[in-house]
Amino acid sequence: MATKKQQKTANYIVRYGNIRVDESMSYHLLIGYTRSQIKAYARNFRLRYEIVYIAKIDYSI
């Protein structure tokens, strides 16, 4: 049986905003998401999005 290709999860800093140009944008840190999940979230809420940075997080204290 064929298996679905595993998508790579990563930590992203994403900028979201409304479709209207005059609206403000906000930044979100998303931990453990795939690019397709980010795209689907933006599409569901009709938001523009831009992946700003692939974050490397150091969990040590």
C-alpha cells in the first residue's frame, strides 16, 4: 500500500494581515507546523500571509 509522503514540520515566523491593504499586519511564531497548514489557515480566514523566517529555537535555559 502506498503511503502519503511525510511533510516536514518546522518553526516559522509568519506575518498575517487582512486582504485590505490599509489593515495592519501581525507576526506569529508557529511551532511545529507545515507550510501547507499555514497556507490553509490563511485561506480559511481570508488573510494574506508571508513566511518571514524559519526559526531555530533553543529550548535550553
